[in-house]
Amino acid sequence: MAENTGKEFGVLPLFDPALSRMVRAPLEEGAGWWAGAPTAMFDHLSNQFFIVYRLRQPRDQGRGVECRIATSDNGISFTDIWALPKSTLGALSLERCSLMRGLDGIWKLYISYVCPDDGRWRISLLEAKEPDQFDVSKMIPLFTADSLGVEGVKDPNVFLFGRMVYMLVSYATREPKLDPKFEPKKHATGDIYSTGLTRSRTGAAISGDGKRFQWLGDVSPRSEFVPILNPSGCSIEKTGTGWDEYCRRIGAIVPLPHGGYQAFYDGSASVDENYEEKSGIAITYDLKNYYSLSPDSAGIVSPYGTGSLRYIDVLPVGHELFYYYEMAQQGGGHDLRVSVVERD
């Protein structure tokens, strides 16, 4: 983080994906085989790092097949301690999950999966005394598509502000002008996000106990920029390229030294880039209004394959920032990677 000079108030250091370290490889090589969608936490009581990540297979072989919890004493080398195969839930797919130790000392695991009953993404909660003791038979429903008036909800990431649990999620919009003939197709595949009949946006919720949440609604990064006159002054040119028109999924926030929070979000121009999103940067001062700082293109991309770099989570520990993310490789697969950078 740069030393403060004049009107420079500290810059959050980013990372070079080409210098990252691999945390987990996918089960096999090739397109559709992924390890990623991480969320991370540092537990001060045990002095341990924890990550929750998802393993995925190609669509015709099962999509998101397992969620795992891993622990580490250095934030780089991890050991798996618990796993949740999608078959245990009867789920069609699993995606990003999030772990925290609540103020009551109870561990909480927020799970996103496609329920076979309606083919829609939802979020549920598991609680346990230890992070390797979650009992799926005691799962508590939190958010369903219908309860929020949307088409799907997934990818939770939780943060603790004092006694407030703050949750960011991805949700699928319910498009009011959708032709009724497309209604049967929305959930036929069990993945509304891949149909082109919705948009991927960000919602937020808050809670005092981590179990009962108040829905704050949409917090997707705004990118409305002032139009620019062309040199003749006779017409208006649009700014920006719409690189994040289809998907704006905030996945991480980190406090800035002089107030506010820098956020990282996944973006894509259309449903054609679903599963291969790239990362943008945003800022918020109230955890409700987010503003994009990546107007024309993604801010962080993979140097390999499709360029996809998504699901960033950032963990400040001591004088270091641990960036965890899913990154495309040359052969079409995605690895779970970590980059560690110094901060002041």
C-alpha cells in the first residue's frame, strides 16, 4: 500500500496472476474441469486459515459435484478436513459456499446448490461445533428464489462487522418483459444463469445471528457514466463497452485505510461468457451503493486460456493480503490459486 503523500490516500495493492501459486487443481484436465469458487477466513482462536471451495466437472458429467473445507497454518498449503458431495443433498449442482465462526462460537456454513424440487439455486445453512462436523440432516433453509422474488440465489460470502453479519450473494433477475413462451425453459436445465433468460446481479442481506437475515436488495455495481460529445459536438458517444452488461457479481470486499471498501466483482458481456467471467473493481462507502471502477474492461484477467479470473476473495492477515481466486488455464480448466502481497 503506497505511502500517503499529498492527496494520495493509500492504494490497495493488487496481484499478478502470472505469479500466483496453485492451491487446488481440478479433478481432471480440460474444459469444464474446475477447482475454485473459494471463500476464505482466518480464525483468530485457532490461528488457522480456512477456505471453502468447489470442484466441478463438465456440464454433461455433473457440473458442481463437491464442496470442501480445507485448513492451513500459512494460507498457502491446505489440508482438506470436510467434504459435501452434491449427492448427499440430492442437488443438481453445488457452487460457492462460505464459512464463518459466529459470535456464539458456533461454526456456520452457507451452502448454495440447485434444489431438485424446482431446479432453482438456493442458499441454506449448516451449523456445527467444529468445522469438520457439519451434519447435512440439520440443514436450515435461508433463501429461495421465490422468497426473494427472483429466479435463483447462490454464491454467498459472509463478513462480520461488529455484531452484524453481512452477506453478499449472486441472484438471477426476474425479467418483466420476458416472452411467456420462454417460461418453461428457465429452469429446465437446473441453471437459470446459463439460459440467457435472466441477468446475474448482486444482492446483500444482514443479520444479527447469522440465521435470520434482512434482505437489502440489489447492490450491483453501478456504471452509469456521463456521455461524451464527439469533437463536432453534434452527437453523443456512449462510454464503456458493456463488458459487464450480463453479469455483475460482487464476491469480495476489503476495507480501505481511509474509509470505504474496495470490492471485486465478476463480469461478463453476455450469457456466452457465463462460466468464464473476468474480474472488475468497485468501491463502496456504505455497503449498499457500489460503483464500478472498471468502466471499459475487466481489471484483472488470467494470462491463459479464456482469460477468465473470477470468484476473488481477499483476506487481510497481518501485513499481507491473501487473494484467492479461480483462474483459467491454457487447457481450458480452472485452478484455485492464491497470491500474497504486502500491505502497509
